[in-house]
Amino acid sequence: MAQRKAHEVWMEQCEAVRTIKARFGLKAAFDYIVGEKLLNFAAASAHSPDFARELPRFLSEVRRLFTPEEIAMQLADIERAQKEGIPEFLGGGG
């Protein structure tokens, strides 16, 4: 299978967010794109110049997918869960 280009990876993942958000809600969409895909992309960017070049564009698109209020709410929920010892990115809905 041909290796996909870094920009194709994040564009496809961001497109999936719209469907996830509509079907499963804000928390599921945020967990998918930030808690899983963005973190993995950032890790890959440490070893790949192509991923490193695309990381700012990926982050910018994530910021467009959610309102500032949605982002703040999700980050506050993560902080609260961490303080309470709740594994925020494992299961659960929201």
C-alpha cells in the first residue's frame, strides 16, 4: 500500500470529526481528534519532517472544527477528570 502524505492523513481525520460529532456528540469527536489523532500526529512529527510541517495546519483545522467554548469545556472536563482520577480518554460518553 502506498504511503499516504501527511496532509492527506489529517484532512481525512478532520473530515471524520464532522460525522463523529453529529452521530456521537462533542466529547467523542474531541476525544477522537485531539486525544487520539492529534497526539499521534504530533508524535510522528518528531520523526518525520513531512508530519512536522503539517502539524500547524492540522492544529489550525482542529481549532476550526470546534468553537472556543467547546474547546474550553472539553479541556475543563479533562482537567476535572484528571483531578478526580477518572480515565478521561477511556470509554464513557459525554
